[in-house]
Amino acid sequence: MNFLVRTGQSIEADVLVYPIFMEDALDNLSQDLKTVFEGLKSKERFKAELGQVYLFSERLQGEIKDIIFVGLGKKEELSAEKIRIALANVLKKGKELGIESIAVQAISSDKLCFKRTVKAMVEGMALANYKFDKYKTDRKEGKLKEIYILNVVEEKVEKAEKAIKEAEALVEATLCARNLVNEPANVITPKELGKKAKAIGKEAGFEVEIFDEKEIEALGMKSFLEVAKGSDNAPRFIVMRYFGDEDNKNDILGLVGKGLTYDSGGYSIKPTDGMVTMKSDMGGAAAVIGAMKAIAETKLKANVVAVVAACENMISGKAYKPGDIISSMAGKTIEVLNTDAEGRLTLIDAVHYVIEKEKATKVIDVATLTGAVLIALGNTTTGVVTNNEEFYNDLQRASELSGEKFWQLPAFDEYKKLIKSDIADLKNIGGRHAGTITAGLFIGEFVQKKPWLHLDIAGTAWADSDKDYITKGGTGAPVRTLYYLVKEKNSCCNK
Ligand code: BES
Ligand code: MG
Ligand code: ZN
């Protein structure tokens, strides 16, 4: 991770941080600091609103210390997400000051168990501390080296350390996904994405197999290959396997990540403005690779196979064209009405593969699939299409732990009619309306009644600016939710 986190009692750190509720100061605030807080509150300088930070100096035990008060909002409304937001702001303030170490008072609340509280503190700070600056020749090393969580009572130290470890694994996995998305398409080609996955798997402890173009052809992935064939950079099919649950060998979760390392739109070409961020069209792939990393590193008791059909959507004499009729690994035929609706064509072969060849019993596909999801839900919420309410409820429970947001869209049969073709089995667009739903349902045609979640992350995988612990560029969504979904049906901790 980008800094070290540990528990401690020391006030040697450069700055001391006191998280504070709107109603009252924490119990462990000294009488002097309580007086400072009351004074600030009455002057309306610092009201402890969520994320509000206030910096001042104070003589503590004979030494002048920098102190940050950070607001947690109302005590009754505390959540892990609010802790992440508050601590992200602390981190930013600390960075502004150029400090090397921060010591934060542990937060105690009857709203949340202790482990979740500590995890959220670490996540908020570590995720906010990320910056993709490797291509800036004048970049400077971050100064921040250490974070202390203070005043953890003796009996809880072990719990805190466990929470820190889990948070670190989650942060590393999220930052890994951010890095993959932020790397430009001239660096992350399909071949390079395969190499990265292999290296990540080797380190984290999952198996990675990579199929080249000939092998993809032999598997019969006709739909995927149609999209890939317009590019000089050959496609790769990446398979990542983690078997951590011997007792339930036949329960296998299939994760499928959209892996367009670049999407120009093909002959249905995108305008330049829409094209500049299309290196992020492998955000789904990055998310499933990141999730596999966290799952394998923390050795979760689960069996997961993640697959990525990696390719570029380009223009050339060999590229597929609007009007083409193509086939697929499942044998269904598709009328291509728009070459920019390419993601679903790669995903259907990947979904079919993970069910047929890897024997997945449940499937989640994760894809930057439609601009329409941004219109419907904005950039805060991932759109979901599903055939299984129970599975969706599991996702919602996992999302409460991660703080990432999801919302289900309707999947009525009327929408399915919109993707039926007159001259082939399906067409790859359903018209102007309900674009996110028809895109999801297109993939749903290939899931063979397996419990399935389709996560459209076109709005959430990429951020145009920094916000709380989200940093500009790739966000790493929804790595942490996928992890919690896989983790023992979400029993987070024992209070
Ligand atoms: N990769 C895009 C979707 C996208 C848009 C991702 C904006 C991130 C931000 C996808 O391949 C695409 O082009 N979808 C089309 C579908 C349409 C042709 C039915 C779209 O959304 O315009
Ligand atoms: Mg497209
Ligand atoms: Zn795309």
C-alpha cells in the first residue's frame, strides 16, 4: 500500500486527528480540546458536519502539536461510508501540509462494529491517497509514510490489526484495478492485459491461462472474434481460476469482465470527445482482476473463475460492419446494426464459455456497457439487470459493506422483444430507448437460466474529477463489492 498503518498510543506523529460527531466530541477528547470544540461550534467555525476539517495548533503535554478536527456528521447516522469520506478529507488535508505521519483517534460507535470502523478508516485514507502520475517526469514521491490508529483498547488490538490487513488487501486490489484502467491503450493492449493478469495471479495465488487468437478460434468464439478482427493488436482470452472451497467443489461463481482495451466505436465511429476516455472500456476486466486478487490474497472460502475477452474495437479493411450477420459460440446468430455496441458481442462468448467450459453455476458480468446508464443513474450508481432477486439481494448486502451503490432496472419481457431481429436470432441494439436494459438482456440470452447479475459500470468505473476517496480516472469500482459478495455470504465480523 502507499503507506503503513498500525495501532499505537504514541503522539509522535506530525498531526493528531480527532473525528468528532455533530452532537458531541468523542469521549477520549481531553478537557482542553473539548473546550476548543465547544468554542468553535459556538462561533460556527467547525460544526462537525460530515467531512468538514479544521486545522489548528495546541500545546499538548508541553509540545506544540498540529491538530485536525474532522466531522463525522450526526452520531445516529454514522456509516462506514461516512467514515471513509471523513478520513479521505483528513488525508487530503495532511497531504496539503506535506506531513509524514498522521495519528487518528479510533472511532467508537454503537452503529457499527469495531472491525468495520477500522476498515473504513484505512480505506478512506488509502484510497484517497492514490494518484496516477507515473508518466509525469517531474512527479514527486509522496511524503506520507505512516498512519497510526490511536487508543485502541488492549482487547481490541488483534481485531484492529486483522481489520487493517483486510482493508489493505481491498485497497491494493482497488488500486490495481485503477492502475489497469488508467494505463493508456497504447500500453495496455489485449496481450499486455493478459501478461498483467498473469503477473497479478502469480503474486496473489490464482491460476491464469491465456488463449491466443488461434485458440479462441478453436473454441468457436465467433462473436468475440468479429469485434477483434478490425485491429492489428490480436485478441486474448484470459481465464483466472481460484478454488478455495474444497467442500463445495461444484459451486463456482463465474465473473466476466468486459475487456475492450480500446473502443473507437468501429465503423459506427465515436466522436473524439467520446473516444478519449475509451481506454477505460476494460474497466470490467480490471474489476474482475482486482476482485480475484483480493479474493485469492485473503484466501476466501469460495470457488471463482473470472474470464476476460480482451480486444480492441477498431476500423480497418478487415473490421466488421453495420449490417453484418455474425454467429457466436452458443450458435445463436446476430444482426450487427451498430459496431459500437461491441461489448455485448464479446461478453456473450465469454459468458457462454464460463458456463460451458468452466462449469460456473452463477454468473456476474461487469461491463462499461452503455452511455445510457449515465443518463439513467449518473456516475454514482451501477445499473443492474438480473434474473434472480435473491442474488440481487446478496449484491445489495455486499454493497452496504463496500459503500458502492447499485440499482436494479426492470427486465420485463417487453424489453426482450426489442432485441429480436427479423433476419437473425438477435440484433445487437434495441433502439434509442431503454438502452441499458436491452444491452443487459442481450447478455441474458446467453446465461442459460443460471442466477445472473449484469453490472453496467459505464458511469461508475471512471471519474472526471476527484471526490472524497474516489480519484480522477479509473475508480476501481466495483472491486470491493465483488469481494464482499464472494466472502461467506457477507458475515462481515462478529461485533
Ligand atoms: N464502451 C461504450 C459505453 C460507454 C459509454 C462506456 C460511455 C463508458 C462511457 C459502449 O461500447 C458503447 O459504445 N455503447 C453504445 C451502445 C449503443 C451503440 C447502443 C452507447 O452507449 O452509445
Ligand atoms: Mg462501443
Ligand atoms: Zn465499449
